[in-house]
Amino acid sequence: MNAPTPSFPPLFVGMPVAAQADPFAKAIAEATLGCDSGLIVYAEGSDRLRAAIVFAPESSLDQAMAILPACGVGFQNALGALAPPEVAVHLDWDGRLFVNGARCGGLQVAASHQEGDAEPDWIVVGLEIPFLPENPDSPGATPDSTSLYEEGCAEVDQTLLLEAWARHTLVWISRLEEDGVRALHGEWRGLARNLGEDVTVHLGDAAHEGTFLGVDEHFGMLLRVGDVTTSLPLRSILSTGDAP
């Protein structure tokens, strides 16, 4: 039986791809060809939700990177509306998602260029969430990673979650455009993982260590080492298309 066709809010248009296809790569290809903002590419009929949204921001890349935390908060709001109330979702600065303390997929982001002060032609945000465990015959074998099924979300429907992610993300994108980043900052901070703790951030071949103080106005990570605080721009995590 085919999965039901998702119903997206205005300004969003769906494009299904085969289960074995990569929606993130497909969305990047469509964005490069000049598709309209709001295209949602999603994979059908798999054991995980995989989707990607194309955006066409009208600001510098550093400002537009707020789209990533908006999509993260949108996902938390979406799962929170569909999952049992005891299910907790937290967001890592680099896009990884955690459910009840364990890694559960994540977000990734790509853009038409990596120059912070220049306006990008497009930004693509991809989502991948495992619904079923990778090793169903060995429960507990990977305690640091999980699936929605293992966290009591067996009744959550993929199509409904995709629709809800689009809907809640649109709310936060609209708030960003109308009110700036203040509200998103506050919401994201309440969901942020490891805030106030010592962390190690891997960006390419470099490892950055320090105390995670929060984020700056463009969601750059503020790291304190001794008396010195530095900011890692969020565009540092721009993806080349690898899995989140």
C-alpha cells in the first residue's frame, strides 16, 4: 500500500522520490537548477523519515543560517505535538537531534556558497529521523543512538510528522522574517543540548574545545577557553551532502 500524499501548508510544494533516493541531494540539485523556494523533497516508504526543504533567503548567509535552528525548533514542535508527553527532544548546535538523551537522526544544511556576508541563491535543510532501530535483534547495543520506535513513538505516523515539521517550520520562518531572531533565540536556547557545559566541536579536521556559553546574533557558537570567548559561525557546518 502506498503512503498517503502529504498535505503541506501554502508556499510549500512536495516532490516525492523513491525510498532509496537521497532527498537532500535531490533538493540541492533542484535548487541549483533554480526551483522555487518552498520545495519539499521527501523519500517514501522507508524505515526512516528523510526530507529536505529549499529556501531562497534575502539576506547574507550568516543571517540566513538562522533557518537551520528554525527547522530544528520546528521539528521539536512537530514531534512534541504527535509523541507521548514524556518524550523529550533536544537540539545540538550542529543540527543533530536527540530524543530522551540519545542521538536520533538530525538536520543538515547546504548553501549555494560559503561566504558569510554574501546573499546565497539558496539554502537547503535536510532532515533524517530513524523510525525503526538499526539492530532490532540487538536492543541496547547502541545506547547513544535511538529511534522513535524505541522511545515510545510507535504510533507516530511518518506522513503526519512530515506535514507537522513543514507547518511548524513555516511558523518559525515567518516569525524570523517579521520579528527577527529574538523569539527563535529564546525557544532554541530552551532546547539546546550541552549549554553551559564543556564541549568538543569537530569542524572538518579541526577540533574546538571550550565551555558552550550560548550563541551570538547569527547563532554562531560561543566557546569560552579560559578568559577568551570565541564564536564559531554556524556556516562552518555547511554540508557537502553527507548523512546527518
